[in-house]
Amino acid sequence: MKKWILALITIFIISGCSTLQVQVDSDPEYNYTELNKFNVIYTKKDDEKNFMRSRLNKSLINYFKNKGYTYSEKKDADFYIIFHLDVQKRSEMETNYQEMGMNPRADYYNHISYANDGKIYLIDPFPRSMSSVTTTRTYEYEEGRFVVEILDVKQNAVFWQSIAEDEISDTTNSQEQKSAYINNVLEKMFSKFPEKISN
């Protein structure tokens, strides 16, 4: 395979408070016409995330089947979909400033003006200053990094790479919501991957 420079596309998904970010690298000169059968490969780790990996594995198989490709044994595959999932604990500091009210200023008498007629006038009859309270809290969360590389078996070369990063939320409880979220991530990662091209 000729040497090539991957074209990096960064997609920021702005949907409410979504923190999902997807990066896609692909070989612009790669010929997809020879692709037909695929296999999904991943490395299991003892980090209590194997169920999540199993869900992603099934979702990848279904997604590429829907694009017209055939799932096969590893020895018969034209391309491998190799994925890695990394989950890290993160923490962020959040500082809030809250105005508490108006207090008389210490320089009250600096606001007295003496006019030529001998009378006293107050420039600001009620001089005040704002007081505020600062609060800081630490926000802890899990961040998932989902990396997928697609390798041409015959050429033994990667021609596609997608990386998705997002904060892992426990608020999505139903299986339907989880499946919909994963499908949305895969669509962002592989929307430009061609459907099966007939020879």
C-alpha cells in the first residue's frame, strides 16, 4: 500500500449538554470495492467493563451488517474491525460566585459635597458595596474512550480509524436508551464509511 497521510476530521456534537467528541481518520485513496467479509476483534480486560465491551462488539457487528457487509470467521475476513475501550476516572474543580447583598461602604463621608451656597449635598445618599461568597466543589466522573481501527487483512494495513470520547453517565437506565446512544456514536464514527460496493 502506498504511504498516505490521514485526513483528520474532528466532529463536535453539540446536543444539549453532550460532551461527545468524535475524530475520524481515513485513507482518501483506499479502494473499498474488495471489501466483503469482516470480523470484530477486541482485547478483554479484567476491569469490570467486559459487559460494555460485549455490547459494543454486538453493536459493531449489527452496524456493519446493515451497511451490507458479511460477518465471518476471522480466517475468512477481508477486514478486521479492531476496537479498544478505555475508561478513566476524572475530576474537575467547579467554582461558583454568588452575590449576597448590598453593604454600606466604609467611605460614606467621601460622598458628601459642599456647594457654594453653604449647603451640604450627598452625591450618593446610600453608598453600598456588593459582597459575594465563593464556593468550590470537586466533580468526579468516568470518561470513556472508544477507539476503532479497521485493517485490510491482505495488505495488513489500517485504512480507517475512529475515536469517540464522552463522559459516562448513569442517568441513562433503559436498554433502549443505551442502544440508541451507542448507535448514535457509531453513526458519527462511520457515517462516511461506504456501504457494500458490488464488484
